[in-house]
Amino acid sequence: MKTIVPVVATVVLALAVPASATPRHHKRHTKAAVAAQPQIACTVVGCMSVPRGCHPEMGYTPDGTPTGFDVVVCPNYTLYGNHR
């Protein structure tokens, strides 16, 4: 009986310790290119994605009052309203 107790204790410790004590090797992931999320503009005609090269801005009425809707501003033109 005196030799069984140390053997059983050793086996139990051998099974329990390596699971928590061994260092885990995690794969290192390289930083992958993340696809850019398209911008959304909520205009007077509905919410839609903004074309590439354009950006949303706050829309205004011709007298300068904010409309609460977005306007899509591109380099040479504006879509769906007026901007400042």
C-alpha cells in the first residue's frame, strides 16, 4: 500500500500538470489586408453606398438650412442635394 499511493499520486499529477503547465503554441497570423468598408450616405432618395472617390457631407437647402440628409460630394459634382 505504501508504494501504491506515491505511484497513483505521481500518475495523477503527471496527467493534471502538463495540461495547464505546458506552454501553448499559437500560430502567429500575419496582418492580412482588410477590405475597406464602403461608406454609406443617407440622402433624400434613401441610404446608399458612396461611389469611390466621393464622400458624404451634410446637405443644406439653397438658403443654408440643414436638411438632415447627406449629400454625396465627388471631385467634380455633387449628388442628391446642396452642400456648403
